[in-house]
Amino acid sequence: MSNAVALDDLTFGSAVEDGVTLVDFWAPWCGPCRMVAPVLDELAGEYAGKASIGKVNVDEAPGLAQRFSVSSIPTLLVIKNGVEVSRFVGVTAKGDLAKALDAALAQ
């Protein structure tokens, strides 16, 4: 079971408007997305109460993918108070994601 919150067109705005959120744009058929999923679950546990982890299935929310110009998956965005502050495309190391979350939290 995932510690990350599933986001869609209805829930995305309220999920990212306050605080720091790491958003994973993914699809179930994407092999690299499945490789990143356990890392995101770990980060969700480690950053509980400090930052949120959300997942957007691009097949179910193509409008959100288009809005954020997601052309490859996985694409991971760090969003602070509704504004994108970092972007990663492809399989990304846990340490790199943690550094981006820490930087956003420190701003």
C-alpha cells in the first residue's frame, strides 16, 4: 500500500496550494515509474508532517500532465505553495529528491 496520495483534477489544487508537495506524474504501464514508487513511499514516511507526496496518473488526468508540460514519465515536481520549484524527469535517486524537498522546506 502506498503512502503517497493519489491526486486528480479535483484534488490537485488543494493538495499543492499550501506547503511542500512532491508530485509524481506516472502511469501503471511505465516500468521506470514502478522503479520510483518505493522511493516515494519511503520519502512519504520520512517527510510525514513536513511535506506531502502525491501521485498523478497521467492516463486518468491528462489535463494536469498537459498543464505542467509533462512529456515523459516519470516526471517529479517539487511544488511549494502552488509554485513549481524543482523538476526531475526519469528515475531519480532518493537523495536528490530529499535534497530538493529539504531545499523547498528551508525557503
